[in-house]
Amino acid sequence: MKRIIIYTGFMFALLIGLSSCYKDIIKPELGLGPDDLPPQQVSFQSELAPIFNASCAIAGCHVSGAHTPYLTTSVSYTQIVNGGFVNLANPKESTIYKMITGEMAQYLPSPAKSNQQKVYDWIRNGAPKN
């Protein structure tokens, strides 16, 4: 009888010991960030200027004489590049990128993420006037 109790206790301890062993599996997030892909070619004149003109260059915002940079189609490139709003050495620190991903993101047309990526890619490509 004593032997049965010892074997039962041993089996119980073994069962608890084996069931408490497990291996954590940590799966990486599959979401792609703005730096995970090579920059796509983005045309400032045909892709970015219309976004800025429609979303930002509205009465009282980024029109001539209001807040800088002025983002009307005719002057937007010069205002952004020559006004110090682009940081080619560190694109994420560009003022224009920080603004459209931060407090001004709500004013971008839908989907905002793709428009933010376009601006980021344009800066990563050297902010060409194309």
C-alpha cells in the first residue's frame, strides 16, 4: 500500500513537472514600416503637388500670405525645399514629413498612410523636382 502511494505521488509530481514545461514562441510583427521597402519613384508635380493643393492650400492655411510653407501648386516645391522643410540626410526628421504624420495627418485625403509614404519616398529619393 505504501508503495502505491509513493508511485502515485511520483507520477503526480512527474505529471505536474512535465505539464508546466512549455516554450514561448514569439512571432515578429509582419507590419511593414516606411523604411522596410525601397523608396518608390514619386513625381512631385503629378502626385504630391495635387495632394498639397487640395488638402493644405485652402483659405487661411498654406496659401500665399498665410502659414509657411505656401503649398499652392505654383510655389509648393520651392517653398518646401528652399524653406528648410526637407532633411535629405534624415528623411524622418523632415519638417514636412513630421507634420503630415503628426498633427496635420487628419487633413490628408484618404488613405493618409499611402500619401505619407509618397512624401517619405520622395524625400528618400532626394526630393527631385519632377
